[in-house]
Amino acid sequence: MAHVHFSAGLRSSFTGGVADLVVEATTVRALIRALDERFPGIGEKLSSGTSVAIDGEIIPDADLEALAPHAEVHFLETLGGG
Amino acid sequence: MSRIQVSCTVNGDPVDFLCDADGSLLNSLRDELGLTGVKEGCGTGDCGACSILLDGELNCSCLIFAPEAEGTTITTVEGLANGDHLTPLQQCFLEGAALQCGICTPGVLVAATSLLNHNPNPTETEIRYALAGNLCRCTGYDKIVRAVREAAAQIRETSA
Amino acid sequence: MGTLSRLARRLADLVGAHRAALQPAVCGPGIAKLGATPLDGLPSVGLARLRGTHLKYFAPSTVEEAVGLLAQPNTKVFAGATDVIPQIRAGRPEPDALVDLKKIDRLIAVQCTDAKWIIGAATPTARLTANAEFSAEFPGLAEAAGLIGSDQVQSRSSLGGNLCNASPAADSVPAMIVNGARVVIATANGGTRSVAVQDVPTGPGRTSLAPGEFVVEIEVDRAPARTADAYLRMIPRTEMDIAVVGVGVRVTLDESGKVTDALVALGAVAPTVVRVPAAEAALIGSTLDDAALAVAAAAASAACNPIDDKRGTIAYRTHVAGVLTRRAAVIAGQRAAEKNGASR
Amino acid sequence: MTIAEDPATTAPGYKWVGTRMIRPDGFEKVTGRARFGADLKLNGMLYGHVLRSPHAHANIVSIDTSEAEKMAGVRAVITRADFPAPSGPAGDQDLQRNAMAREKVLYEGHVVAAVAAQTRGQAKAAAEAIKVVYEVLPHVMTVDEAMAPSAALLHPNLMTKGIDPAPTGPSNVASRALYQGGDLDLGFAESDVVVEGTFTTKPVHHGYIEPHAAVADTTPNGRTTLWCSSQGHFTMRAMSAKVLGWEPSRLKVIPAEIGGGFGGKTTIYLEPLAVRLSQKAGRPVKMVMSRDEVFRATGPASGTKIVAKMGFKNDGTMVAAELWMAYEAGAFAGSPAGAGSMTALAPYTVANFLIEGFDVVVNKPKVAAYRAPGAPMSSFAVESLIDEAATKIGMDPIEIRLKNAVTEGCQATYGPKFPRIGFVETLEAIKNHPNYQIPLGPNQGRGVASGFWFNAGLNSSATVHVNEDGNVIVVTGSPDIGGSRASMALMAAEEFGIDAARIQPVVGDTESVGYNDQTGGSRTTLATGAAVIEACRKILADLRGRAAKQWDVPLDKVEWVDGQAQHVDGTQPPLSLEDLAKGWNRTGGPLTASAALNARGVGSAFSTQVVDLEIDPDTGHVTVLRYLTAQDAGRAIHPSYVEGQLQGGVVQGLGWALNEEYIFDRNGKMENASFLDYRIPVASDMPMIDTIVVEVPNPGHPYGVRGVGEVGIVPPLAAVANAVEHAVGRRLRDLPLSPVRILDAILNKDC
């Protein structure tokens, strides 16, 4: 059970305003798949051009990351660094 | 196309090189003599990375036509240390972490050497103005100024 | 005007002070006289080495030799070269020959007679400012000369180069002008002529020098008693910038501290350096009191005819010209008072 | 008080971590021996020169290279015809189009062709002899111009992402980032004090002193060696391969020493050109940019326009914030508008907020990452408004920040909750420093600002070898820009328990060590350091096993203490690292281990800074009287180089605040592409930078490292603006705060 939080951008473009959701998923990939079923199109957006924060840690290329029970998941803009 | 032969003394060695009339001394030092410690940051005399001592005077080697070096005595960063024996400035730069990327370091060391040759006990302000022609983008100058001050103190102590 | 001057005319921008050190003093058509002789006991680059090179480099050891070389078309003289090299890098058309004036003894010299100082046109400003007597007599001119570029550039920059580059922002020019400096020019026919410094630049990158001419010396009459100068410039940083505004002031005081003579010259506020007679008039007869300074500052601002460019705006330059005029006048006055007749 | 002034002390519990060893690459760098990008010379080497667009925006009608190809010394000429048509994801296509213009040029300086010849002069002359026919198009230079309804379009198919409903036609807006929380109307309704304004910043350049340089040598079988100065040679390999249409493995990239990067050397410019020229000429080719090219053609940081409004209660509580931000991307999408949106309010808890960040293409060089990309600009707006609010409320600027500061467990405005962080500690450090109490004179002002940056983890590898003499080689693939070899050596020394001088850290090429992401994102000491630590621990486990073997005891009887294997019962004489290394052939072969990881446990960085300025009221000239920075480093592995990062970031930020800007003429050409007129701070402009290294260890790293490289550049913009406000009584919202701007504000005070 991952607790997913959507940024305002995702809320306005994909989730119809839904801000938080509890999803049954043990990996980020499974989570994204589940979300895409519910909010068609969001899967592509989440698979490219976003980083994922799991329990506060920002992880790029996170699709195979495992999700602990009650993991807090945020989808974020990808970042560069200097 | 024939080129101009120039004879001069570089870091204590008599050397000859060929150059074009409009070639810069910087290019000759780097390309002909292999002294790549002399860096090019701008080619217009604004950054000081190519600083050398020409007949003892601080100069940007990018602003000197190579033929002008005829008969001169040149010191580059490669000529500061005596073998493995670093100068106090070099040693203080290492100990004081006065370099980060190190690209400006050769020019800064040459300029600081010139400063201490002329003024063995410079104030912070004098150090800062003396090095104003040497851009450093990494350090914010703090540790460079400290290292020069420390080296000056060491040199004064040694020569006292 | 020769090729060099045509090049120079393209310098529509306010080219910088340290750039200014190196612009050719002149150029022109004529006959080449090849060969150079040893200078300071050092061998100079000889003819044999040069033959066949596309671009030629000459280091004459006498004025006469240099005049001969300059008679050749598309020949460029240089002193410090800190401007010429960046220009070549930037792709400006190259001359056919470069003539280095620094091997001519007369051009690298600082002399003082009872009547005047004679400064070789190519004398490094570092050497000039290191002359304690000169710096004491003309602190403003010495400071202005010392502001040209970094310490690195100071080893090469010169009053002659700074002047002949004809940058409106050249630091030493306002300071030379308020000291009544003249230049001795070597002419193409082998003679010399003398002209006031303010008559040399005619616009950005342009000078009144004829083809084949170059500046040999700068002459400055010894400063009268109770006379001192000051030069101030405004730059955004503390070093390495071109003056946004530069102001030279010289005042002479009587024994009571009243100004008996004053000269004010502004740089970087017009195509050439501007003398400000109205500011001078306001100072003369005053004790450099606030009222007189205010009138002088306003007059300086009124005399400005600047441009908006990447370094400053018309409004900024106009305002700051007044500010610096006031400050430079105060400094010059203090210095003159301190000298108290001791300058000779 | 600066730590640099203190006698060196180790961090508690450590022997080497926290000490100030002389950097292992230092001798080479103070004697001129270190080889940077432009220092390599190969036999038969040709010189390359790039022909660049003189126009800000134009169609390329034709390119005729026939005359250039016939010129003396010319060995190869390349144009768009020598590269595969752009393909792949949009970002890859942009990379390809930026490396070599295709249908059109999108900024002055865009690559149109390149030549390799025997001399530099020949290459330049031939490049100038290439005939290009352009059809000049209207250009857009600012976000306002680019976002205007009738704006000329850079890309005919650019559709804005992140808006709903999706746009029906193209524009110059590549994307919108949106972050929102609470109820903005309610927040402003609750506010006692509302402050607002429009802020602008100009593009600024990293200003690394070393221009870009690359040398490529392609052999007839297609294998290519590329030497270049970059922040990450593995990335150079990947990006160059994309442009060349090659598999990355055809390229071996050897890192030169790098003369400064700050984010600007995280992408390719010359590299694929040098390779293709070398391939075509059959000779090695060297390419070095002039400073002019660096300014005109490599990434600056975005210019921005930010409209901001914030609301506070009378007790200083921040209750509402609204930010509309547009970031110039340059010619291709990819400004850090998203990061700017995420960092803008990150240091604070605010219940009601709305942040919109737009990525806008304009006819300028494509922006590159620059030290905390995107953060300084949004922070400039937010920290300026916080200062205004503090003034209105009558609250100390540190106190208002303390009132709203995030702490462990707080939810960031960009989403996740913070782990243990040290923001409050930086505020307290400034508040308690004597500098903060120094009385100010007339025309002087004091400005405070704080900043946040995420820091990055990403991917790192390391290989560690123990030589037969017991000395240790540590190979990583992270270019060392500011002393990271020293920090690798210290961490390895700590692990092994041996003198750091016995560790030789090496930056390996793309074939000598596993993949490493770039030295950027403040990640190297954290992430590559973690790989080094892991590899060291693998060897230590191996060494314990070998000692157990020699002693014929179970492994759990062996522990590693102070650089030697010890029997827990003391029944055997210890075996030192040298002893074990000497006998490796009898105990299992060479001592080597590698580690590769996705770094985790990244710790965020916060900085608080205070500047004291004096302003000449008659000229607007600013003198920086003193500067104090406090930054949470987590753990300073090499305190001197940590201080150096903090100080360097501050001074770059001061340049941004005071004098640095790209100036373009009406045709979109840069007017100040030199260090003469692009005015980075010189030594005499600066005071000493008083530095407080706050250490709140990052729980995610073995030694508590956070990463220190970037956040230092975030606060200076607003700190300076705030100080100027307090000195002259005018709030300035447009950077840079040059003398012209400041004097104008002083003289028009009553307008």
C-alpha cells in the first residue's frame, strides 16, 4: 500500500484534482501501471520527465524501486545539477 | 612560409623557437616549448591565466607578439620551483587549499611572485589589487589572499 | 589616413582604457627600410630572419629607422600591443608589417629638466608611476596612468598608446590634458612637430596624426607652485574595467588658498575628452567651497555629450561626471595646499 | 570566525575525515604540470575551427564548402550533412540540433560548420571561406517577447506540456510546472501583511576560466579516443555518441583536468565535432574555444521574470505565497523552471501556495545547468519579499526565517517530508555570529537571505586496489573540480585506517572504471564517496578473511583496527595492511574490489548568508564590506575544500547580483562576450568571506556527508538586494544591481 501524492501539475492535467491516493503496489513500476489504468496517460508522464520521491528521497529512474508498506510517494520534476 | 626564429632564456634554459610575426608569445610557449602550465583563459589580457615574468616584469603572454621575446628572460610557472623544492607561495597554496580547479593557479602564482618580489609585506588590499588581473572563478579569492599573506610572512622570516 | 586609421575608425564603440594602450600610433604608405639594430645590448630580430615571412615584424632602434619602416604601406606601429593582439584575434584585417617601438631608447625613457618632464611615448606606465618624483609632482596623472589595466598590462601600457588608441575612455588623457601635456610627433619627412594632447584624438579610434607619423614623446611642463592634479574614474568593479566616466582636474592655489588657475577635463562622456571652461571658471577665484564646487559639477554635467552603451547610460554618465568633478577638485585642492609651494 | 583559522581538528570519532591533507593532485597544479583540456598535443594533430551563426534566428538556405575544402592545409570540413538526421526523444534531438544546426540557426553562435586544418590560422581562414546563405527570421530574446501572442516561433512543433487542456497549437512555452497547496485566497485573506513585486534576472555565465577543449583521434577501424575537459566523461561519451549516431562503446573518453565547470561542462559542444573531423581527416583533431565562443555558444543560466506575492501574519508567520515564474531556456527546451519552482519556497512551511514555472525558448544559447540550477532566481524573489515583510512587520530578518523554517518532518512545498536537516542551525549560526551585531554607518546596509538545494545522488562506481607494498589506489570516474580526490583519499584512509598519503586517488577513463554520472549536483563526495567506502569495505572483509586464513582461525576472530588485522583475543601478532599485501599471492590473489551504486541517502543543503554593503550615494557604486555564510555540510570531509566551495559559491552569487549579465543588441547579438565587459568579480572587489561550516550529519551517508557545492550561490542575490534596500531605502527587483541601476533608484527615490 503506497501513499501517492500528486503535484498540482499532475492534479490539473491527469487526476482530475485528486491529490492523494492509496495504491496497492510493491514497486514503482507497478504503481505507475496502476495509476495509468485509473488516470489514462499519466503513466507516460510519470515514466519520463519525472523523478520519484520515496519516503522523502528523490530517485531518478526509479521504476524498479521497491515500495515498502506505507511508502510515501511523490512524483516530481526532473532536476539538473551544476 | 618561413617563420621568425626567436632566441631567449626560459626558466633558465636558453631556447630557440620559430614563430609567425603575429603569433602570441603564449602560443609559442605552449605549442613550441611545451610549457602548457601557461594557460589561455581569454586571449585578451583580461584573465591573467597566461601570466609570465618577462625580464622580471609581470606580463600577460597572450598580449605579447612572439618575436618580441627575442633576447628576453622569461619565467613561467614551470620555472618557479627548484626541482622538487616548491617556493613558499606554491607550498602555501597547497597547504591553504588556495586552488580548486587549478586553471588560474599558474597565473596567480606568477603574479603573486611578482608582487612579493616588489613588496615583501603586502597588506590584504595590496594583495587583492595586485591579483586583480588574475580571475579565479572557484575560490572567491579568500584562500588565495590568505596563502599569499602566509607565504610573504614565511619569506620575510627566512630572509630576516 | 592610412589603413590603420581606417581600422581604427571601426572602433565605434568606447574601446577600453587598457586596450587604449596599444593602438597604433600611426601608419602610412612609404618605403620599407628593413633591419634593426641591437638595443640595450640585446640582439633584436634581424632582417635575415624576417625575409619571406608574410607578416613582418620590425623592432627598429631609432626613430629614423621607424620612420623609414612606416613609409611602407599597411604598416602598423605598436607599443604595448595589448590592443593590437586582441584585434588580430578578433579577425580584424592584419597589417603587412608590425613595427615595435619599444626598442627605441627615446621612446622608453622618463626625463626631467628644469622646464619639463619628457616621457617616452612607449614607456611602460608601471615604470612611469614608479618614478617617485614624477608621481609627487603629478599625482593625478600618475594615478591615471596606473589605472590602465591590471599589473600585467601596466608592464606594457603607455601614455603614447593610451593616447593614440583614441578611446574616449582612456584614463591618462584627461589627466594629461589638465596638465597641458604636448606630444612630440615624428613626421614622415624625418622631422618632428609638437601638438597639444587634446588635439591628437579626433574621435573614437581616430587621431590627427598623418600617415607615417607616430608619437615619440609626451612633454609636460613642470608644475607651478601650489599646483596639483587629481584623476578619478567610475568603474563598476574596482579594477579591470573601462572608465564609465573619468575626470581630471588641476588647480593652482595662491598663498591664501584661493584658486588662481583650474583645468577640468572629462573622459568617456563624448567622442573625445571634453575640457570644461565653465567648471574651470567656477573654480577660479574660489576656495573650492561648496558653492563653487556645485557650480563646477553642474557645468561638468552640462558639458557631457555621452552615449548609452553597455557600460553606462547618458543619464548616469552625465550625473557622475559632475560628482567626480567635485571630488577630483577637492582632492587636487588638498594636494595643492599640502604642496604649499614645494613642488619645485 | 572561519574554520580555516582554526588548527586542524578531526571530526569526533574520525582520524582522517575532517583533516586538511594536501590534495593529491596539488603538486602538479602548482607547478604547471597538470594537463587540462587544451594541453594535449598528438603527432599529426590538426586544429579545428567552428563556423558559427552570425544571426539570432535564420533559416539556412545553403552551405557551400567547396572553396574552403580546397584551401591550404585543410583536411576536413563538416556540416549538417555529416551527421545523421535528429532522432529519438525530443531532448536527444535538441542535443543533436544544438551540436550542429540543421534547418535553421536558433542563436548567434550556433554551430553551422567546422574545419580541420594543419594550423589554427588555416582552419579559421577556411571556416570563414564557407559560404552560407541565410534567410533571417524574426527573433525573440526575452520571455515577454517569446510569450507574446504574435511571437516568432523557434520550433514549429513545440506544444506546451503541463497545461490543461492541452494546447491546440505550438508556442515558445515548452512546459509549465505547477505546485500548489492549501487555499491561496484564504491565505491572503488571513494575511496581515502582503508584499508583492515583479523580479527579473539576466542570463549569466558560469565563467569558468578554462574554455572548452577536446582532442579526438579516430582510427581507421572506427575506434575513437576523445580527450576532453568535462564534468563527466561518461556523459560526454553518451551524448557524443547520440550526435554521431554511434554506439557509445566506440568512444573511449579520457578525462583531462577540468578548469572549472559549475554545471557548464555537463554537456557537449566541441566533442562530436572533433570526432567527426578526425574521422573524416584520418588524423587527430584538437579544438579549443575562444572566450568569445564560450560566451556566445555555451550555456548561460536562464534569464528570468518572476511575479511574486506573499502574505504574512503580524507575528511573521508566512501564510500565503504565489509565484508566476518564466525561465528562458535558450534555443531549446530545458530551463530549470521546474527546479526553481520546487526550491522557491522549500526552506519554509507555508500552508497556502501556488507556484507556476514556465520553460520558455528564446533565441539565445541553450542554457546549461549552473550551480543549483534554477534556485537562485526564484529564491531572489522569495527572499526579497520575506525581507520586505520583515521590515513592514518590524521583525529581524533572521527571526522571520526562524519563524517559518522547515525542520525534520516538515513537508516541503514540492511534496516530500524532510529528514534531519540543518536549516535552523544555519540561521542560528548567523544570528550568534559577531558580524551580525556590528553597527552600520551611513549608506551601509545589511542583507540576509537563505537558500535551499536538493543535492543529487545518481550513479557512481569505484575500484580500489591494494598494491603489493600496502599502498592503495582508488579509481573513480568522477572528474575532480575542486578537491574531490582529496576527499576520496580521506574517506579511504578512514576506512583502511592508514595514512591518507598512502592512498592514491585516480580519475579513470571510460574504460578503466565503471560508469560514473557527472561531477555535479553536489554529488561527488556523497555518491562517489559512498562507492569508494563500499569498495574499501569489500577489501577490508577480504583482508580479514586472509588474516583468518593465515592464523587459521574463524573469520569472526579477526577485526580490522587502525590499519591492521587483529585477533580479537590478542593471541596473534597483528597483520598490517603491508603484511597482508606482501603475501597476497598466497592468500587469494590480488587485492581489488569494486563497488557500483545508485546513491541513496542524499541530504539536502541549506545556507544562510549575511552581507554588509556600503553604497556611494553619488555614483551607486557598491562596496562589499563583509560577508558571512553559514551552510550545513553534513560532515566536512576536507574542511578547507568545503570552505572553498562555500566561498566560491558566494562570490559567484555576488557577481550575479552586482554586475554580471548578458547584453544583447537589437539583432540578438551579444555585446559583451569578453571578460572585459562580462564583469565577474576580481580579487579587489571582494572582502574575506567569513565561513561557518555547520555540521548536521546526513543520516543517509556513512560519514554524514550532504554535498556542499551548489547551495552557496542561492542566497547572495537576495542578500545583496536586501542590503541595498536597507542602505538606500529603495527596493530593487531587477538584477544586476549595477551602479547605473542603483544610482537611478537613489536619484528617483520619490518617483
